[in-house]
Amino acid sequence: MPSNLLLERVGARRWIARIMISWGLISASMCLVTGPFSFYALRLLLGMAEAGFFPGIILYLTYWYPRARRARIVSAFFLAIPLSNALGSPLSAGFVATTAMGTIRQSGGSKPRDCFHSPPSARSALRCWSHSAGAQRIRAIDRPPWRTYLTDLF
């Protein structure tokens, strides 16, 4: 709830980008874990960083879609979660299980996976934010008067 209040105040574009950037950076720092204390500390920070993402996206979707189409759009967003698990879990498990030469990792864990998959998410969030930062049109869309105009078009 507090995250959605900040989303409303700051603007969805900036707030969701902030969540994605901090999520990616903290996930990338998981490859620096050395013991249980650092693991739990980073997991706590990661939970705090990603806490507002899901409700923020749902709130953002309510700005863009009229009530008649909202259930279909939100259900498509809900469907993305199991699809990403079905596709990403085997890839992630394969990446953790093997090294670059294809041998089974003896002392492994998920450090190489964390170092591999986290920076692209942070980079894509930065790229999305930087591409839309200069466009006055996109900034105007975040403001309430334009929301009703855009939803009336659809």
C-alpha cells in the first residue's frame, strides 16, 4: 500500500523503473554472498525492493484499461507468472548445474546464475526509463487528465 501511494505521487514510469533497477542490482549482488548473515540481509533488501512491483503493475493497468477490458488484461498478467516459471526454471537449473565447460558443478549454488541474469533486468529498466524520460508525451500520460482520454479511445 505505501508503495502504491508513492507510485501515485511520483508517477508510475519512475516508480516501477526504480523498483526494477533496485531489484536487478540487489539480485546481482546475491553473487557476493559469503555466509548466512549476508544471504539473509540481501534477501531482506530484495524483498523490500520488490514489494511494490506486483500491486504497482496492477494499479498501473487500472489507469490504462477501461473496466470492461481490465479483467482480461489482468488475467494475462497473472498468466505470465506460471509461464515464466515453466520456461525459466529449467534454464536456471541447467545454468546452475553446469559450468561453461559442461561439467557438473561440485560446490555450486546459484551464484553464477545470479551474476548472469540480474544485470540484464537492471539494464533493461534503465533503458526503458531513459528512452521515455525525454518524451513529453509519455510524461503527460502519467498525469490524471490524460488517463480518461486514453481509456476512452479504447
